[in-house]
Amino acid sequence: MIGPGTGVRVYLACGVTDMREGIEGLAALAQDVLRQKPTCGAFFAFRGRRSDRLKLLYWDGQGFCLYYKILEQGRFSWPGSSEGSMRLTAAQLAML
């Protein structure tokens, strides 16, 4: 994966996200649920119900990039939905 710079902001949506959501739906979640402007240059991370799927939404200045990862084995460790959202460092994002 092309990694973000060291100063990038990363917002993790706690709980479960419907992985059928596309760019527009995830951008709406970033704005409505995470209370962040989707075009602010931050990464937004969303996890599916089965815990083996991850989507990252990023605005690169010209348009949205959507990264989608499916694990063959294992699960992503994720905070529960009661916590809303969390902020991660670029190093923590790289560990995902």
C-alpha cells in the first residue's frame, strides 16, 4: 500500500460499517458520523461486520481514493461502536 506521510490525520470509525458502501456513502459517514470534512486530506478507516474487511477513504486533492483490504486469515482488532470514532497515528495505520 502507498503509505501516508507522518503528519497525516487518520480517523477510525468505531463499530461496524456496511462494506457495500462506496465512496459517496463513506464520505457521508465521515461527515455525518465522524463529524469531519471528507475533503480535509485525512484518512478515514471503516471495518466490516466480519472483521476481515477494511476500507480507507482519502481525498488526495483531486478526488477520492478508496483502498479496500480483505484478510485471508485473521481479523482486524477494532473498538466497539459505543466509542464513536478514534484518531490514529500514521504508524498505527501502517500496522493495520
